[in-house]
Amino acid sequence: MPVFPSRRVRETPFTPGVRAAGAKAFTVYNHMLLPTVFESLEADCAHLKRHVQLWDVACERQVSIKGPDAERLMRLISPRDIGRMQADQCYYVPCVDAAGGMLNDPVAVRRGPDHFWLSLADSDLLLWALGVATALGLDVEITEPDVSPLAVQGPKAEALMERVFGPEVHDIRFFRYRELPFEGRTFVVARSGWSKQGGFEIYVEGAEYGMPLWDALFAAGEDLNVRAGCPNQIERIESGLLSYGSDMRRENTPYECGLGRFCNSPDEFIGRAALAREVANGPKRIIRPVEIAGEPLGTPTNVWPLFADGRQVGQVTSVAFSPDFGVNVAIGMVDRSHWDAGTQLEIVTPDGMRQALVRDRFWN
Amino acid sequence: MPVFPSRRVRETPFTPGVRAAGAKAFTVYNHMLLPTVFESLEADCAHLKRHVQLWDVACERQVSIKGPDAERLMRLISPRDIGRMQADQCYYVPCVDAAGGMLNDPVAVRRGPDHFWLSLADSDLLLWALGVATALGLDVEITEPDVSPLAVQGPKAEALMERVFGPEVHDIRFFRYRELPFEGRTFVVARSGWSKQGGFEIYVEGAEYGMPLWDALFAAGEDLNVRAGCPNQIERIESGLLSYGSDMRRENTPYECGLGRFCNSPDEFIGRAALAREVANGPKRIIRPVEIAGEPLGTPTNVWPLFADGRQVGQVTSVAFSPDFGVNVAIGMVDRSHWDAGTQLEIVTPDGMRQALVRDRFWN
């Protein structure tokens, strides 16, 4: 099922490197190509856990919010307490509508007192921010800048990054950033990334620096066994990293997604009343790790329903077979009545009915 | 370059039919699969011009705007005069930001006095409408309903539609609709579609009706040589049908896109002042049909720059070789200095420099 070429589905500054490295499949994310497999899901996962990989995650497009009203807008569209955000900080922010429904779960990067980037999951959150700002007449400029994140992930990420950006990388704390030099420019380098194997995200400002940086990191990491990789479906499910559009959508609240701890704003943000009601009542359903018995299963293209005593009590939205744990690992959304760890459920898969176990914790 | 499966990139109600019909490539459009080729671009185009095709265009997702303030919101986000929209009418509406920049070019469908659908091009315009409505506290519900357009296109579309929906289809005027029955439901059936070969779009409400309708149309049209098709890259370029994201983006105004005639609203819509300035000054550049000399060219994945005397004067964003016209047909955006019909330019393609001719009119 090949992807048809067009300008609308954008290539990234790193696409030449990704193609040369032999990407075998892609998805489309924020109107942009995102590689999904290089050798195989299993081999990519094993390598990620032992070495270091470069990930073309340029599709994490930035929404730049800049101007005198930038912080005011951020406080309005963020359930998280923006007032406490430090100058070098990245905040994971579940963005919600007035009913508390998830619109995106970006990472906000504070670029200055009056300047923020939102590093997006897969929806045009720019249009939400722009709609709110336009209707309120806020003095703020909202654009998609020429900024393309490149992730360096895996246990040897630190060693590789030091060789290219210097020892200062060791001082970057989790979800903090520094501006570090590369070929006469400085890039935001944050300790973050969509795996639990450790690493950094480099916000490459200026598409023309993409391949030079890609090549520099490859050249510096040869003896570290660096290779091209991408967000890995197995590792991210083991780690409980949610994918907006797959595991949660506008019909879900941050509390259902286990993201309640990021909803601590004292401001009058959009969705405040709805989220307060959700706290008072408790969510009806919640994201849970689910272990599915039997032979390895493929990736769902739609929900797989969970049943108990013939009644649907939830759904599974992401599945992969984990070689390390020897089971099918999955992310589900389970009703309150059946969300306790240890609950045995049944799941309808394209390969027939299977046993499914609600777990206490994700695997990584 | 296969598409990796996920729930995030959604299948449509017609996907089983599309796969069975042998779709060879897909793109992703509004987070949903859109087939792009069945036999070949050339064979698909020739068939479309002679027979009738069913197109899975479910990816034209609907934004439903419903409630007491629905028309107020529509007047705010539409440069087109919504006050003149009849009860059975479809309006092509270039939606713009405060600077007049294109955000999408949906077809608005008036479903009632207080109810509209926006049938989208490829951007989450729901978030724009929702942002504006939320910030202003409008009394309106904005959702993505379970509505999936199925297009029936080609010269025999009328004959096929009559067999399934009855002779009333003949009475549907261009960009008007009727609600016609199918298996105990009624669907909006409009005379519209993303080709110039004539036909209809059926707004299938309820995913479970997708394949029954698909199958009914196939069964009824066997002697009409009905087959599965899709928006065809050759035919749509010959016809000058623009693709949002490829041929125009937020950096373009409707006047640059040749869509000025759709900006006639007397209301205080968003972007009004900017568009008035554009009218006063005239656009700096405009969409033009461009003929590229030489051997057949492939599809651009990025802009191909147009040059005159060594200076860039425009760009081409969509290209296909047209067997019927025997040339490479293309859609370009050309600066005022060089947009006159008959102007000879040079274009940089992946196959080298070619001659390019600015034409007066598109081919179909």
C-alpha cells in the first residue's frame, strides 16, 4: 500500500537520509512523512534498547506563539500551570476543548517571556490557537516556523550528543533544554523524546541544516553503532506512551488518559469547569496496559473491543508483540467496572477471540 | 513506500471495497486513507472520461456546525455571502485567517436554518471553527459527524444514480442537493465532485451503510462499465481543480488562487479588511495553468521553481503527463510580472531544466 507522492504530504529536511537508510514503511503525521520501520519492528526495538538511533520526527511540527499576549493565550489553552514554567523548560500539555475533550497533547517549549513553541501530536492545533486568538483579538503571532525536531534516542544517546554538541549536554535535565551551537547556528536541545530509552530532541531551525546535522551525528557515532530509527511501536506500547488519534481523541478527557497530573492550572483556561467536574466524579474509563494472550498479533487499524460476560467494557487501540516480554503488549481504554489490575477480559481481534489481562503498570 | 497501519490513519466505510477493487496506492487526507491509483493514472483517467467511477472520498470529513449561533459563526468564518445560501445549496468557501491566508477550501452544505456541514480539504478546520466559537461563547455544537462522502463521477454517473436513487437525480442542479432514500435511510445527494466529468456526491450518514451502497452501485452499473476510481491527478490538473496543501496554503490569499469571486460577503467576516486590501492592490501572484515541454514528468513532492532571465518568478506544485493533450499539464503560482498567457519560462525539475508556457485556460 504505497504512499502516493504529492507536495501536500510533505517531505522533511531529513527525508534524504531516511530514504538512504532504507526506511521500509511510512505514516503521515501532521501532513508530513514519518518513517515507521527500518529493519523490522523487533530488530529496530532491540537496537534502540542497546545503542543509539536518529529519528526523523520533523512531523512534530511547531506552533510558534509569539507576542505580548503569548503567555495569556498559553494560559487560556493550557490546563497546565504555565505561570510556573521556567525559561528553559518543556511542558507536556494536554490541550482540551470547553468540554475537556483532548485536541492534542503537545510539548510546550518556553522560548522566551513572550514566545512559546508547541511541538505537536497529529492534529492542526495551530488552527485552534489561531481561532481563539483571532476571536479574542489577542496581540500574538501564530505561525508554523521552519523548525524540525530530530530525536537522538537510546542508551548511547548521551555519548553521541557529547561528541557533536559538547559536554554541556550532560547538564540538560529531563524536559529542560539548552541552546547549543552547530555549524555557526544554535539549536534548542532538550532532554526528551518518544521512548523510555533516554535521549534528546534537537529542534533544527532551518531546513538546510537538517542533512548536515544528520550526517554529523552519523559520522560521530559509527563506533556507537548509531543507525536511523523511528518511534518504535513495540517500545512505545511497552512504555505506555500514548498516540493522539490512536489511543485518545476528542471524546476523551486527560483524566481518562491518565494525564490528570498535568491539569494543575490556577488560571481560567478553556475546559476548566468540565475538568473540575471530571475530578469530582472521577473518569468513567481510563487508559490501561493490557496483555493479550496467544500468538503474536498485528497492529490494529481500528478499535478491538474488550468484553466481560458478553458486555463491552472497553477497547484496545495499540498492539504489538514484545519479544522482550514474550507477550502481546497493548494500550486499552477500560471502563471503571473492569479497570482493576488483574481483571481478566476477552478481546475480539482479527485473529479471533483472545484472553486479555488488565495490568497495573506498563512494561518499561 | 508502504503506509504503516494504525488507528490514527483511519480506514473508511468503503475501504473493504477499495481494497477488493485493487487500489495500488494511497495518500492520507484528514487523518484518513484516500486511494490514488487503481490501474494506472492514465488508464484511470481515460475510464473516468468515458464511463462512471465510484470514489471513496470519505476523507472529505464533515464539520457539523449546529445550533442557534450556527449561521452567525458561518458568516464570521466565510468570505462568501452566507445570507444568500438556499436551503438545498452547496457553497464552495475559501476560509481565511485575519490576514486573508487560506486555511481550507471546503464545500459548505446548508442542512437547515441552524445547521451546516463543511466538507473539508486537508486541514483540521474543525479546530479553527471551534476556537472561534469557544472564544466568543457562541451557542453552537461543532462535531465531526459519521458522514462519509462517496463520489459517483463520469459521463454515465447520471444513468447509474438514477438506477439506485430514482429519476429525481436528474432534477438536482449543480451544487444543489436532495435527500434521497436508500435502504430505509435518506442521504444528501449533491451534484458535485472533484472532477469536471460530471457526477454526484452522496453524503453517507452512518458507516454501516457504506459497503451496502458501494455494492448496490456496483451491481446496478455493471453494463455501464462502473469501476472503483479516485480523484485523478491528470484529470484534476487538466481541469484546474486546486489541492489545498499542494497548490495553495496559508501563505496564499483566495485572490492568488483565482477564488476572488467566492469572496462576496457583506458581513464582518474574519479576514475582511485584508481581502479588501488585496482587491485594492491586486494579487502579487496568481494560480496559472502551465504547460511543461518534453518527456512525461512525475509528480512533484515539493515546489518546482519557475525562472525568467535567471530570476525566480513562480513555482509549480502539481504536474502530470496528459495522454489526451500530449503534454505535461501543471498548476503553478506565477508572479504578476510573468503571469500573462503565452509567457515562456524555464522550470527546474528533477529531470533537469525544461521550457514552461503560461497558458490562458486549463485544459478541461
